Amino acid sequence: MSIDGQLPLRRNLWERLANSPGIFTGVAIFMGLLLNDVLGSWGSVVVAVGVAVLAVLLLRPVVRKSRRRRLNGNIERGVVEAFLRFTDDDDGRTPNHGWKEGALFITSAELAFQQLQGPGGRAVGPQTRIGQPKPLGRRSFDPGQAAGLDPDFAAFGFLVEQRELEVVLEPGYLKDPHIQFLLTDDSSTA
């Protein structure tokens, strides 16, 4: 796959709904208000919350299947959704502590990163060619440093031209052997 590959597949409606708790809260409040006259205040709250919880439980398998399909499609295309930062860019004043959200393009020859922005994931700025970074292994990270970082994500360190680079990926991408090979620290196996 060319390093100038396609951008990652977008999240579909089900995934976007599942990541929007405000929608479920709004539906529960609306239902509670509608049922208030019939069931009373506590009865309407119980029914509204019950329906919202049931909707979440029914939506969960659909979202998992959709997410798995999207992640596998991205891996086949040689691109993964990632957060990236050079550690020396985090001076405490940088927005999101230097974390940039975007697409990480993976080939056998090099890596490249394209920052993405907005719900449509449009490209922002030039593509950054990373070359062949040396893996430094798994890292811990603070998920509160940037919007979109999740505690379930996994962080990895790399050395690129004497600068430390950190990459954070969704756990679904870590199951792919090509990505596992990229993230493996060669010095730890020696």
C-alpha cells in the first residue's frame, strides 16, 4: 500500500450514537416527561431509564460488529486511527499536551501520519513522514490529556531521529500481527 493511502474508514451511525451518551439521556428525559402524567414522577423515571438501558444493551452487539468491521477494513488498507505526539512538544501550554489525532499509515518501508479534524475526519496540514522508528515498548499515558483518548487505549514509544515519539492506538488494532510486529521492541527480545 502506498504511504499516500486513503484516510481511515469513518464511524457509522451506530458507533456515533453509542459514543453520544447525551442522546440516550435526552431520550430518557423526554420519555420521562411524556409518561409523567400516566405513571407519576417515579414510575416515569423508572420506565424511561429502563428503556434507555435496554436500548444500550441491544445496541452493544451491533456497535461491536460495526467497530470490528471498520478496524479490520482500516488494517487491510494499511492505516490505523491513532493519537501521536513527540514528547518534547509537551511544554504544558501546548493544546492537548501535544497529542494530535489522525491516521497512521503503515508500510514495510516507513510510517507517515496525517492529522485529522472534525467529525468527518478531514485532513489538516501536511502529512508527516516518520520513516522507520525504533520501538521503545509499551508506555503509560494520561487519557485526560486530550479529548478522544480512552483509558482502554494502548500507548507505545518510538525513537525517531533522537526524539521520542508516543503513539496511542485503540486496542482493536493490536490484534493484527503486522501492527504487533511494528510495536515490538527488538532490544527486549535479545
